[in-house]
Amino acid sequence: MTRPQHPNRRAVLAAALPLATAAWLPAGARAAAWPDKPVRIVIPFASGGTADQVARLLAAELQPRLGQPVVVEARAGANGIIGADAVAKSAPDGHTLLLHSSAHAINASLYKKLPFDTEKAFAPVAPVVAPGAFVLVVHPSLPVNNLRELVEHARAHPGAVGYGSAGVGNGLHLAGEMLAQMTGIELLHVPYKGAAPIVNDLVGGQIQMMFNSPMAVQTFVREGKLRAIAQTGARRMPALPDVPTFAESGVPGLAGYEATSWYGLYAPAGTPADVVARLNAETVRAMNQPEVMNRLAVLGTGALPPTTPEQFGAFTRAEVERYAGVIRAARLSLDAG
């Protein structure tokens, strides 16, 4: 009768040791093992736009630090919902990330039903571009030179002042909605399919005003084809130092007004905290490099302050709540399907 062969005790211990060691590795050591394959940054918009340019700046800085290729993939559609959903359903291992804009916070209330829970489906990582203000510009034919005069003119001519935006519910639209709601004036919203045609129509006098990035309008302002009357951030932008903020304009009812555009990095919910922490540190370091900041200066943004994933999560939730109030008051609703 043949005796059963029992494994050698030394062999069993040798096989078990690596598993036991890995289980007891400190968080920092586990993070050091990540990434072990290429990292993918999904942008939920078309290639070539601002989100794409920002993502490629970040990828170029992260790749040598992470020791793996960092690729940018555009998954456009439904105002950023399609790309965000793809990341939400990805493996939470730190190899698939989402670079989204302030539309991420807007979509949470704008759409009747999303395929994911904006708060629960993602692990906030870090801001990528600090909040940048819009500038409010008007056609020179509009008889106003500052924000106070604009509000008075709009109050005297309800619904006659038309402003363009890149579509219902986008940041440029909601900036106008906030102005109207907080001052009690009535503005005519004219939605466009994209931001470029708005500038052309404003310069041509087909509409009277718009909110946009300083990069999009500063040439026309310098040439006198448009008049910049206010900017929507808490502080003046270096690109337009002579243009006052809404707060500085002294218009009653506008205390606390702020409309900004920002970009942030998210991972699927369940991504290990140590991986998120490393991504956070590397992202803030990367986007604060002088050459990167110089490239981003045209967006009217400044340096990224040290921000933990928890702080960025709190910022995202605050933005969701802020826009939710504006969207409810304006009775806006879109179908995600």
C-alpha cells in the first residue's frame, strides 16, 4: 500500500511566506507597488478641448513619477455622463481615472436620472485646475459700462437682454441664471451648440452679452469689439486686472455670487486609500510645476493649494449643493437617456 505524500513543512512555509508578508505590508509599501500597468485618464469630452489639454499636461507630469505609461482617453457624450459612467464601472485599482469638470457637480441635479450616484460611485482624488472665473462681456451697443448699469438696464427691459451659452445647464448658462435669480431681473437665455459660435454672434451683435473664459474673449476686449464689465470669481484675474469682480461692483443682492469652472480627478469608489493619497500628492505637485502653471494661466486660474482627497470631496459636495439650488429655482431638467 502506497503511503500518501505529505508536503514538506519547509516547502509549505516557503510558499505561504510571500502571501503573509503582502498581507502585512504597510499601506505605503502597497502603494509603492502601484501602478503595475498603464494608467488611463478618461476625459468625458471630445479630444482637443480644454479638458483634453489639461489631462495631457497632467499625464506628461505623472508618467515619469509613476514609472508607467499614462494615457488619455476621450469618452465623450451626454455632457460628460458617458465617460464618467465608464470610470464608475471600472476596476477600483487606481489604473482608471476620471478627469472631469464642474459639469460633474452640475449633472447631479440637472439630469432626471444618472446611471451612477455622483457621490457614492467615485473616490475624489484631487483638484487638477483651481477654480477659474468667467468674465461677463457685452456688445458695445448695449448702453452699460458696469454691472450696476447692466442690472438697471435689464430691470427696465425685462427679457430683452439676450445672453448666449454653450447649452442648457452648462456653467455659462448657470452663471446667468444666478445673476438673474439673485437680482430679480429677467434675462433671455440663448443656448448654442458649443462656445465658439456664441462669441461670433456676440461680436456681430446678434446677442447682447455672455459669460466666458478670459482666454475666449480677451482679444476682442482689447480690440474694443466687446466690453468686459465684471468677473465672476472672488478675486480679480491676472489676465483682466482692471475688470472688477461681482462683489466689487456693489450691486444689491449679489453678496456671495461666484461662478467658476474647475477640473478635478476622481477614481472609482473602492480604490485603495493609499493609492488615492499618492495620486493626490502627485497631482498637486504636477499641476503646480511652473511650466504647467504658465500653460494654464490663460484659463485665469492660480496655484493649487494643498488639498487632501477628503477636502476635495467636501468641495465637490458643496458644488453639487450650490448648483442644485440654482437648477431647482430655474426649473431645469434634462433626460440622461
